[in-house]
Amino acid sequence: MAARVEINEDTENNQGSMWVLDQKLDQPMDEEAGRLRNMYREKKFSALLLLRLAYQSLGVVYGDLGTSPLYVFYNAFPRGIDDPEDVIGVLSLIIYSLTLVPLIKYVFIVCRANDNGQGGTFALYSLLCRHAKVKTIPNQHRTDEDLTTYSRSTFHEQSFAAKTKRWLEGHAFRKNALLILVLVGTCMMIGDGILTPAISVLSATGGIKVDHPHMSNGVVVVVAVVLLVGLFSMQHYGTDKVGWLFAPIVLLWFLMIGGIGLLNIWKYDSRVLKAFSPVYIYRYFKRGGRDDFTSLGGVLLSITGTEALFADLAHFPVSAVQLAFTVVVFPCLLLAYSGQAAYLLKHQDHVVDVFYRSIPESIYWPVFIVATAAAIVASQATISATFSIIKQAVALGCFPRVKVVHTSKKFLGQIYIPDINWILMILCIAVTAGFKNQSQIGNAYGTAVVIVMLVTTMLMILIMILVWRSHWIIVLIFTALSLVVECTYFSAVLFKVDQGGWVPLVIAAAFLLIMYVWHYGTLKRYEFEMHSKVSMAWILGLGPSLGLVRVPGIGLVYTELASGVPHIFSHFITNLPAIHSVVVFICVKYLPVYTVPEEERFLVKRIGPKSFHMFRCVARYGYKDLHKKDEDFEKKLFDNLFLFVRLEAMMEGCSDSEEYSIYGQQTEQSREGLLNNNNNGNTSSSMTGLTISSADSITPAMKSPLHANNTVRSSSQMSSQTETDELEYLNSCRDAGVVHILGNTVVRARRESKFYKKIAVDYIYAFLRKVCRQNSVIFNVPHESLLNVGQIFYV
């Protein structure tokens, strides 16, 4: 099946050209998925295609959730089974946990809150940032809202949503609290990326000991560690070549555990079907005491993977994810747990290895092989999700810059972060070898999962109010049901903090400290840039030569400011006697959108009069975009600069500006409107004039209405000549050489600052700045054309 996309594009010659893209289903997943999501919205794809997408989603979305039967009952009964009725009570808890949390809450509610197909904590935060001004670094501009991917809804000023929005925006403390909430959820997801491989692989390899009961536990741990080392060592190859195996492995796994469960129900005890009645949950808690309540920590493991389900939503329509869960995942999991419970009613002393002991002997080793493969797939999904989360955190200024490797030319979303990979491997091996058993790792895993669920619930409340504008009664029902279930689980895992539950808390605390300190330093640097930027009056007062010798060449000055002249520029020209003939201020900024289309990426505008030859270029990226992919970033920048000069020349003498702004000239609609206006300019009889304005400069191009008809032709000829001259000048300067000027701003705490601030800024932030990737590497700047300008400021 192929899709044909046609785009009419007017170029600078005002000629209608056609770009045709024939795209097969085996083309890059990001492009294909975007097309399929659009088809989904337009109700144009067939049921067969939906089934195919549901099948593919099994390998990406449900690996983590599907391996839970390996270890749930052992963690629910770490001290053994005292009463057979407890097995039915725990099974009833598992059934209704799977129904309420993964099925109802996540698959049918939370997954609908995706950001153009992107899931996870940062996707929810990005949605909120677009609907309320809660972003702590205020670098957004009104033109960013014109992006095709910048979708948001508006609401009445007196509505509950508007009041909530004003409440959130009213104080910086609330914005910081929201950011910390997001960072806590993110850090727990990173902990999930450490604990999932540990418990999944260790539980799968535990099957060796079942068939060889005299084997020591140390051998199982060594086998698990070897598999983990191999898994992490292969990450730099990506999953491009083996990714097609994930879906059939997971599908085979679900069919196996579902079939074995059905067989065990028939073979051992069909009384377990009574667990579908919630009465047995009540009897279970009434009969037991604290031990039965703390067993909820083990039951919680049956719904681990639900957050990964949302985080890995990525390339699949929500309907495909819902279909896969309701038709395959949910019934197979219910059968698997029910079958294990039926086996335990007859063999209560086998609770430690109930999964492998309940397998028919004739298919034991095939199931063991598939279980190990499924555990590796589940681990791979969480590792990939962790890489994606780190990438999003870097984009939002919440994590130090790290090397991001694009592992596939076909699948644009596949990335690999070497530094994070080896940190995850070391921590994962430490957890596996340190605890040596599933119980303590399970306690740690449960703590991480339930905290992420609570964070998602808090964010979903705001999403329902601000984005969906749901009725307050619906919001209240969702909040009450979610918090009752999750707070109950949370209170249960609190009893197991000393039994392994402390591990994710320590890991999350370390990552939270790193992320918050880095964000604090980034915010302070931005505030310093904003408060110390140079006034246009000072620049204009220097004259076209800027009071210096203008040497041939182009100087690219990198700054974090999207408007205004940065302090680094004044620092540069007051310490050096010369500056380049053309100066371009470049701001690379990330927006709360998942991607920025290539044709809308660059915004170019002029600073000061034309004789100054100063420009600004803002390169905009989404949190899923890879800046490293722009190997020809410099070429694209100059292409857009030259296009700006042409468009600006065409604007001079136009009859109808129609609120046209140079800020927004990069969108296709603006280009088309501009060119149409230029066509109308030669025949119009009225000219009210045009002012090209920005925060940096106001360049008048006023024409008298009485002389408009007489001046249009001559002004058109003059602008054409001016355009040609300036383009030749820019090309000659480019040929003379391009120098990249980067600021090296050092942040230090003031002498009178408190000791914890000095530790955070002078030691932790300084260390992170030292070990993180330099901007020159990220921007692919050649060392021979790099110029660093240092400056120090105190906070």
C-alpha cells in the first residue's frame, strides 16, 4: 500500500512546482507513523492496516507488562502461602488492578492525552506548557504559536480552565512545583529503566534452577549478569536489524502464557474463576492483617509496564494500542495469572518458582527460551524509553548535554546515548548482583512504578481541565478513583522501603539533584543574558562600522536570546578591534512541541538598518528532533538568510502587508501570501505603507498613497537591484570565511550566598558543565573556525 502526497510550492521565481512523495509502508517509521496517524484522523485506513499496527505495537509497547507473570506471585507471597483462599484473594486483586489501571486508566484515558502521538511525562508537560505559561525558561515568542505542530485550545475567560490557568501562572513557585513533579516522574522512569532489565532477566534465567534444583543461586545471577552486559553492549547497533523480531516474540509469549494458563485452569482447579468476584478482595483483607496489606506491593508488579506503555506509545495510533490490549494482552494476562493461581491451590509450596513449575514438562525449554527472549525485548523497550526521556530532558534544559547517536537511517526515532547506557548497565548489574533475588528487586520496582503513576495522575488532572476542558465532575471521579487505587499501593510499598524499596528513591534523588541543579544554572544564565542584553540605541550609535574595522567574512554569534543583542557581543567588540562584515546572531531553542517541520524551522530577521549587515536567525526544534541530524546546518542557515533578503526586497513597494511579519516568513502560508501580495502590488492603486518591525529594530519603508502608482515600478526596480547587490555581498563575505563565535559563560555563587547554594553552583553545576558536551560539538563547529568568548557572572 502506498500513499501519494502532493505539495504545491511557490518558489522565489513565483513558478508553481510540484513535489511528489511516494511512500511505502517499509519506509522510515517516524514518517510512516505520522502519515498513518493522519490517515487515522481522517478515517481512511482499513481494518487490515489497523490489525497490522496493533500487531506491531505488541513488540514495542507491551513487552514490559507481558513479563510480569514471571515474578508476581512470588513477590505477593514472599513468606509462603498460609491459606489457599489467599491465592484467590490475591488473584482477585490482580484481576481488578489490571482492569482499573492499565485497561481503563491508561489504555482508554491517559493514552488519549498524547502529544501528536508522543507519550510520557514530558509529553504531558509539553501539552501544559502550550496551554498555560508554566515553562520556567520564558524563551517562547508569539510566532512559535503559528507552527503547524503547535496545537492548543482556547477557553472563555470566566471558565474553570481559565481560572486554573491564571492560578498556575500566578506565582513562580507553582511553576517550579510543576517542574519538580515532572522531574520526579522522569527520574522514577529512569529508575524503571534500571530495574526492569534486572528483574526481568533474573526472573527469566531463574528457570535454569527449576530444572536443575541443586544449582546454586550464584550461577543464575552470573548468567543474568552476562545477558545484561551483552544487552547493554549491543545498544550502539540500535534495533533496526532485529526490531522486526520483537512483535512475533511478544505475540508468541502472550499466546504461550495464555494457553498454559487455560490448560492449568482445566487441569488443576477451576475454582480460581471465583476471583472475578470482588467479594474475595474484601474477604482477603478481612481475614489477614498487615502482611496481607503489604502483599499489595507484590500485586502491584502485575501492572508494572503501564507507564512504559504510555511512554512507548510513539508511532502507533491509540486505536491500535487499544485493540492490541483488549484482544491479546488483557485476556492472555488474565488466563496466565488464573492458571498460576490454579496450580498454587494444589502446590502451595511451589510459590517461589510458580511460573516455571506450572509449565508442562514437554514444552519447558521452548517456553524458557521464549521467556528469556521476551525479557530481553521488555528490557530493550525500557532502555530505549530511557534514552528518549533523557533526550527530551536535554531539550527542555533539564539535563546536561550528552552525546546522542542516531542508530538508524530508516527509523528516525531510534537513538543511543553512550554515557547513559554505561551508567544504566553499571547500576543494573549492581542491583542484580547486590540483591540476588527477585523479592527485593520487586520491592524496589514497585516503589518506582507507583510514584510514576501518581505523577501521571496529577498531570492528567491538569490536562483534563486545561486541554480537554472536561466537566469538573468527570475530573473529580477520575481523580478519586485513581488516587484511591494508587495511594493504597503507595502506602503498601512504604512498608517495604527497608527491604529494597530505597533503591529507586536513592537513584531518583541523585538524578533529580543533577537535573534540578542543571536547570537552575541554565535558567540563571538565561536571566543574565536577558538582563544584560545590549540596547539598540547603543548599537545604532556606533554607526554602520560599529566603531570597528569590518573585515571580510561572516561572524556567527551563538546566543540563547531569541530577541535583543546579547551581552557577549558587546564584550567581544570592546575587547577586539575588528568585527566581520556580516554578523548573524543564532539562537537554537527547543519548543514544547514534539517536532518542528523542516520548512518552519528557521526564522530570520534584520537587526538595524541594511548598512549594518546584521541579522538574527532563530532555529527552532521540538523535543523529539535531533539537532545532530542537521549536518548541513550552516548551509540551511545561509539558504534561509538569502531567502529572507529576497523576500524582504519583494516586500518593499508592496501594496498590502496584511499583518505580514518577517518573523513568520518561513511558513508555507506566509511565503505564499507574501508572493501573492507581491503580485498584487503592481496593479494596486493604494499604498498605505509597510513597516518591518521587531524587538530589535524598526525599519521604515513608508510610501505616500498619492505617489504610489508612480513609484511602484521604480521602487520594484530599485529593490531588485538592491537585492542583487546584497546577495552578491553576502556571497562574497561567505567565501571570505565563516567564524563561529560561542560564549563560554561561567556561573558562580556570590560570596554571601548560603552554603548549599555554593555547593550546588560552584561544585555540582561547575562539574556538570565540565563533563557535558560542548556547544561547539553539538553544532558541528570546526575547531579552526571556532572562537570562544568567556565571561563570568554571579548569582
